[in-house]
Amino acid sequence: MSKTSHQRRYRGSCQGKLSIVGIGPGDLSCLTQKARQTIKCSQVIVGYKTYIALLGNLTKGKEVISSGMTEEIKRAQEAIQKGKEGKNVSVISSGDPGIYGMAGLVLELLNKKDIDTLRIEVIPGVPSATACASLLGAPLANDFAVISLSDLLTDKNDIIKRLKAASQSDFVIVLYNPKSKKRIEPLKMAWRIIAKRLPLNTPVGIVKNAFRSGQEIIITTLKKAMALDNIDMTTTVIVGNSKTYLKNGYMITPRGYFKIT
């Protein structure tokens, strides 16, 4: 975006404000100051009902529009409409809104007139990958790839291609949306693909409900991880690369500093 267009978007003639806010992994202690202040100043909060609940008292006294999974387009449209009515609106997204979040959808739905009449701001948040990595140690200290296993919005063949490329290229691999009650096969498929290209003793970190009630942290091996059945949509899986190792209970992927000392 050019400097000129950015300035145009924030002219005083704007009628409403639309912020797409990343709230991090869930606990309010992980909410950035910018995100907290944006939510506090909002008149309307729009989001998935589970994420709205994580905000606690921050929604007090505000108009709240919440709905369930698969209703993202409707929520985005309602948020845009509220902004066009002159309201200060926050669209809530877990983690970072630009990483599998609401930012892309909202920006896709905006038309030229919306851009001219609304102040638009994307507020970054702590993504699940880094939140979970912090609980495991430092598994993402070098190059890594993030892949969602949900085939609801991404073609299964594309997921397969990305899994093969990431494991063949020796990336640390972060798996989002690994398994739901109805969607079990994608994770089994991912394990098969990864196990063909990585040793079975490769370290794997599994974090469930990161920074939320019911948090679980498991550090194991690829072989043992493949047999676990307690992985669900609240879980993030981090598969190490050929250099990832365990030390003092931490999962570490070396950055390579000792090579230059």
C-alpha cells in the first residue's frame, strides 16, 4: 500500500472504524496493549462465541454480535455494516488475525466505497504457533512451516503437497486444526507423509488449550505421537526437523550460533 492511500484511509471524514483484532491464544495476559485498548474503545464486538467468552469483562457495556463456526462471512458482513453505520467496531480473531484469521476475509469483502468511508486497522496478536512454541521451549528458532490440516477451506491435494514439501525440505512443521470429531483422516494422512521423510525419533511437541483452562503440554517422539488419540481442534502440533533435540525438558531447534563462535 502506498503512503498516500494509507493517509487517505485515515482522513477525518471517516464515519466509522473497523478493527480486526488478534486476541492471542486466549488468556488475557497474552493480549497486547494495542489489542486491549482497541477493544476497550469499541462500541461493537463481533466474533466467534468461544473467542468472545475469552474476553471476559472487556465486552461489558458493548454491543456483542457472536455466532458459531462456519458463520465467518456473516460475521464479517455484520461488522462492516456496523462500521458503515458510524460505529467503532472490533472483529475478534484468535491468535493473529492475519494468520488463518478474519483479516483476510474482512478485507476481501470491503468494496471501494467502504474503504473511503471506514477507518480500517488490523491489530496483530500472538499466534498459536509461537504461543505453543514458548511452552515447549524453542522449537521454532530456525525455519519452519505452518500448515492447517482443515480441508474445509483448502483442497486436500494442496495440503498433501505442502506436507510433502515441508517435510522433504526439513522444515520444522506446525500443524493447525489437526483433528475434529468428524475430521480424523487428515491427521492420519499427515503422520504417514511425515513419517516417510523423518526419523521416528524426531521430537514432537503437542500443546492443547495453550494459555487457557485445561492446558496440556506433551513432548514426545514422532512414533509415539502417531499413537496419541487426545489431539483435537484446540491442539497445535509442532514436529521438529533433523536438528531439533531435547535438553533439560525443552524442545530446541538450534539457530546455528555455535557455528560462528
